[in-house]
Amino acid sequence: NISGKATVIFLSALLFLALTSFNFLFTVFHQIFFPQGNWMFATDSLIITTFPTPFFTSIAIKIFLLTLPIGILFILVSIHLEHDRKRERH
């Protein structure tokens, strides 16, 4: 139950930040995962031409759309298991 709620809350906060402060979120993400500062590339670099912005946008959306239902599923399974446990006691 807690992990499902944490997942949904985290994803909701992430979505809110992405919609309201994308540049800030983008910078913080890269500072966390690339602390050495090597995440800025020229627009004609191989990595940018191989993996353009739509690729990363698509991956982020897919991760979000796969993770959110899993968090909701955890919550629902937790509720179901708690209901079964209470029913067994009576």
C-alpha cells in the first residue's frame, strides 16, 4: 500500500514539475545522474543526432504510463488483501 501510494505521489509530483518547470526538472535530473557535468552536447553531436528529443520524450511518456498503473495496482492489491484479512478474522 505504501509503495503504491509513494509511486503515485512521486509520479504526480514529477508530472506537475514537468508541466510547470520543465527546464528546472531537466537540469536537476541531469545534475543528479551526470554530476561530472558532461550532459551538454552540441546540436550536431552523434548522441543528439542518434537520439533526438522526441526519442527521450517518448521514452519518458512510456515509463510514466507503465509505472503509474503499477502503483495503482499495488494500492488495489493492498486494499484487496486487507479486506480478505479482515474477513478471515470474523
